[in-house]
Amino acid sequence: MGILRTIIWVVLAVALAIFSAANWEVVVIKIWPGQEAEAKLPVLVIVSFLLGMLPMWIALRTSRWSLKRRLDSSERQLADMRALANRPVEPVIVPTPVRDVPPTPDDLFSTDKS
């Protein structure tokens, strides 16, 4: 994938160099009434391209930052869940049931008067 990106950038750079060489002339830019600026045409095209690309680059960076934060949060949650799943289990001690012997009538109604 990196070679494809490099090829695209080289093609764009060559096209920009050919365009710049063929159109190297002064252009008058009217900023507002009474204000004019002179610039070379390739410089004007490159600056306007970069200014138009800036909002999309900012949007890309913010979305990548947001997705990276969500991915990091999900990875932390996954690590916590794995730690919980892999912790040693403590043995559960089940108490033995106590067998109560019902009291005898003598215990309930003792005749011993002390």
C-alpha cells in the first residue's frame, strides 16, 4: 500500500511541475475594491489547494483522534474482562446442614422448679 501512495504523490508532483513550468506568469488578484495583489499562477493554485484541503485534513485528524480514543477505551475494557476471566477461583465452602433434633416434651415443660 505504501508503494501505491508513493506513486500517486510522484505523479501529482510531476503534474504540478509541468503545470508550473507551462503557466509561470503573473496574475493580478483583486482582494477587495482598491486592493490588488500580484502572484505567480502556480503559487496561487498551490496556496488555494492547500487552503481548501485544510478543513478536510482537520476533520480527518479529529475523527482519527476520536476513533483512537474509543479503540483505546475498548482495549482497556477487554484487558479488564480478560483479567477477571483469568483470575483464580477461590473454593467455596458449603456449610454442612445442621440436623436439629426436636426437643422432647420434658425439655419444653420442665417440672424442675429451681
